[in-house]
Amino acid sequence: MPESEIIGDSVLYCGDCLDILPSLGNVDCVVTSPPYDNLREYGGYKFDYKSTIRSIAQIMDEGAVCVWVVGDQVVNGSETGTSFRHALEFIDAGLRLHDTMIYRKDSSPFPDATRYGQVFEYMFVLSKGKPKYIDLLRIRTKYYSNNQQSSQRGADGELKKMKYEKGKETKPMDNVWDISTGYNKSTKDLIAHQHPAIFPDKLAQMHVTSWCMADDICLDPFMGSGTTGVACVNLVRKFIGIEIERKYFDIACERITAAYAQGRLFG
């Protein structure tokens, strides 16, 4: 049996997700970034993405959403295309590709003289059937500051005047998210920087808010330093985390314990 820790509404497992996933009940949401390609050395463990994706799809409840954050390694001068292989594998496993989003960083950590700075990763939003919960984050329109008028062209080609009431008009955010990354920017929890590939706090919070309602069960099968779990604590969601590397599991336990001790920020 894998080692497990129960911390508040969170259940954390130390072990291989392929061994643990079949023993779990259905989950309402998945927010994760798997160890794709060989961009980081990760304890020598191998990532069987096909088996993992199918195991995740099997335990997703009807209407559940999976956020899969991935990129591509450059090998012999060519990008691997791993991200697209993952997305297609999810589709083959019966999920819908609800949205293809971009997570854009504010710096390029590994500059390459032969291509433009690599500053983004894909965020594939996949659903089992129609998503049962959507709470799109919203921003003010450019007409927010004064009662300007705009226009919208109808099907007949005619322009119709539209007035934006100050303080009331917003729209959903675009599907490209700018997130600051790096030391003390991805997270203020300095212990998390002992992990080689930190999942930014803000990114996890935004996705948990968007696709997972209060008291739902959110899973991260590649928990790492526990960022998704911290977001779930703060946003009053139940959390299941799986991490194969013991030293990162311990970091996740410490961060999630601290989040409960500090009190939920948004609940």
C-alpha cells in the first residue's frame, strides 16, 4: 500500500500514480503538469503518458474537467510534439478538447540562438462530456472608464450601437494567460523552490476557480511541491495529490499543512 497523509480535506499519496489512480473514486477536476519529455531529471522515474492519461480519463466524473499543462523539448533541432500527442491521447480516451490555452511566462529560461525565446506552455482543457461547472474569470472591457459607445455588426451587415455602462461591463479573459515565473514570483513559499519545475500559485488558483466548484474533489496526479493542493485549500476544494518522489511529497505535505494553519484565503 502506498504511504498516505490526510491533512484537512486533502489526501496525499506518496507513490506511482499508475498504481494509485485505479483505487480512487471519481474526481470532479484535474489540474496538473506532468513530467513531459526529459526537460528535468526527476528521480530516474519514467512517465508512461498513454497509460496515465487513460487512467485519469477513467476516474473523471461525467462533466469533469482536466487541465493538462505541457510543453515540448527540442531534440536534434526539432520540437518533439509531445504536447499534441498528449492532447490527442486524451481525445482517443473519450474526452473533449474544450479549450487550447496558452500559459505565457515573462522570461525565457533556456535561450536558444536558433529560435525565438520559448516563453509559453500549452494548457489543454479537456472534459468528459459537457463541463458541469464553468466560472470564467472576467476582466473589464476597454470601455469601462467612461460611458463610451461601441458597435456590433449583425448578420445582415448592419451596425448596431451598444453603450457600455460604467462599472458594469466585463468580459471573460482571453485564453492566453500571462504569469510571472521565477524565484519568489511563481510562489512566495521558498521551500517550493527546492522543486525543479514549480507550478505557479496564480496559475493553479485560476484554473481551480474556473473549473471546480466549492467542495468538489480536485486531483493532481503529479503533485510536485503541492501547488494545486494549496490552491484547493485556499479555495475550499477537496484535494487528492499523488507524488512519486519522496522529497517532493514531503514539501507538498509541509506547504498544504501550512495553508490550513494560515486559514483559507478565499473560502
